[in-house]
Amino acid sequence: MKRLPLLILVILLIAGLLRVSFIFYVAYVLAALYLYSRWQVPRSITKLHISRAFAPNAFLGEEVPITLTVENQSRLPLTWLRLREMTPLQLRSGTDLNTAVALGGMDSAEFHYTARAMRRGYYRIGPLKLESGDIFGFQNIEATFPAQYLTVYPHIVPIEQLRLPSRLPFGTLVSNQRLYADPARPIGVREYRAGDSLRHINWKVSARSQAGAGGGLMVKTLEPAISLQAFILLDLNDDNYERRGLHDRVEWAITAASSLAAHCSERRQAVGLVTNGFDPLGGDAVNFDEGTGRILANSADSPTQHGNTIPVRTGHPHLMNILQLLARVESCPSQPLFQFIAHATLKLGWGTTIFILTPNGDITTTAALHRLVRAGYNPVLLLTQPTAKFPAIRARALQLGFRAYAVYEEVDLELT
């Protein structure tokens, strides 16, 4: 209808030449309808209020209900509105949203569809594409409602299914040696002595004691403990993996790291993570594959030199931060593992248990872990890629003062 103004002008010229009032009437009606559509349709689109509601995080296998609400905040009706929104291929559980609706003045409509979390990742939901126009077809206009994002956490398996002993040195352990007193483990009170910290005074008990006969300040007695923090070092350097089955090996390594982090968190232990993989959200530009909706690691040629680090802490929110990073991270070319280990462990506390998940247990890697032993750390080598050389690697690790475990498959349920 781009030539409609020219058509109206021609009709007016003909009406002027023929002096026919009916033709004038037709031209005026067409002009009025055209001008109204040019004003009303864009205004109606701007008066639409759209919201998309869904849980921003999901675990594998969960269904994520998505609700789109479209509200016409104008008193004028919207004769037709077409909505199209593609579900990412790896989240699709049915047909895409592709529908049309008519909205009256101050009217609203809801649309529901479901995504299924079938693979870990960071996905784009949307954008929603809108198209509307007038009933005569004089004016069509398109608009876009911005996308939102869904994080699918990695798979988590019990620690036994990782073929690891259930009593590895995680976290804070009770000890007869008074290395420090754990404030989270009070066991009683005693009278104040010179040199006691004011932070350990139990003021409520002291007040009750002073209210009695001859009472004084009372100090909390705390259970002695040894702090053994856990730190997970995840090797996602492409060069260390075999080309065949690269994707499956990387996914399994991420699953193993997630399971270790969850195990520590469930035991209320401090845990941290570092990986030399590529986090697409760590850069300026974020691109998504149009077909799958999955974030693209197309800038992974120059990852940060010191990797992506989450410091050692406790608590469920901290675990969610670790899982969100592991949901996004991808393998990429990176610096050699022995260099990465040296940088990643610089600020760790003495005695920290460091879990190194890597497909490579060569002499260079084991030598780097031996240096961690000499520095006062407790490294544990976890090989995530099958190798016939594992018995030799395990024997070499024992000679160098640390342990090595084969963590190849989730289906390997037997404990080593």
C-alpha cells in the first residue's frame, strides 16, 4: 500500500475533471482511512506492555513453563497482532509460539509454552517478534520484544558415582590439635582470663552471672578445628583432549567438577573453582546461535590468561555461582596446564585440597602437582579421559606425594 497516496491523488484529479461528487467522497474516505491507519497502528504498538515470566535457572531434565503476557494499554482496539517466538532447539519440547490475536481497548492476553532443559548451557529465550496492522491492510508494522536468558546447570552425580572415596579431605575437620578455634563450634562457657579476645565474651551469660552473687565475665569455649579448604581446578584446554569425543569428554569433566562442588557445599565446606575454559559472558560481545539459542564461544581464541576464578567460600548461593559459571563455560585453546596451575593457586591458603580435573596425567602435570605438595597444599589428580597409562600415573603420583584417581564415566559405579 505504499502507492496508496498516489492513488488517492489520481482519484482526486479524476473527480476534479469529471466533477463527480461520489468520486470525491471515495477519495476523502480513502484518505481518512489511510491517515488514521498511519497514526493508529504505530501508536497501538507503542501502547503494548509485554512481559515474559519464567525461572531463570533450571537443572537438567526440568521443564520450564514460560508465560507471555500482552496488554493493550490504549483505549483503541488492536485489530490483529501476530506473535512469533522461537524456542532454542536444545530446549524445545513442543511447537514454537506462533499465533495471532485481536486485542480490544485495555484488553490483555496470555500465552503459555514450555521449554525443557535437555543440555547444560546459557540460552537466549526470544526475542519476541511482533507484527500488526489495520484491518484494511493499509499499514503493517513490526516490532521486537527483547530476549531473556535461561541458565541450565550441569548434571550433578553423587560422589560415589565419581568413583572417589567418600572421605576425601574436604573442608573443616574437628582436631585435637588447637590450630584455631572455630567460632561456628561453641561447646560451652568459662570465666574470663587475661588475654582472652573480647569477641569471644558471651554477654548474655555474663549479664546473668553478674546479676547473681559475685559473677564476672564469661567467655565462649570453642571446639578446635583444622580448616581444609577445597579448590577445584578444571582443565578445559582443547590441546589436552583427544579430538575424537572432545565434546563428551569436556561435558563429563564439567559434570565431575559440578558434583565435587555440590558435595562440598552439602557438607557446609568452603569450596572454590578456577577453570582455563572460556566464559562467553566474560567478554564484551555475546553472540547466540540462531538455531539452537545457545551462547557461542566464537571469541575463545584469546581467553583470559589466569582463567575464570570463583574464590573459596561457603553457602548455597556460592554454589549457585559456581554452577552458573560451569553452565556457561566452554573448552578453548589455553596456556599449558603446568603454567595455569602455578597462576591459579598463588593466593590459596596453606593446606588447601586442590582437585585437578584434567585429561592429561603426563610427567609435566605430575611435576606441577609435586610442587604444590612442597608448597604445603594437598593436590588430588582426577583424570577425566581414559588412558592405558593410568597405573603408571597413579604409581608416579604416590611417589611424588599425592593421589591420582580415574574418573572416566558416570556409569562406572564401583568405588576404587
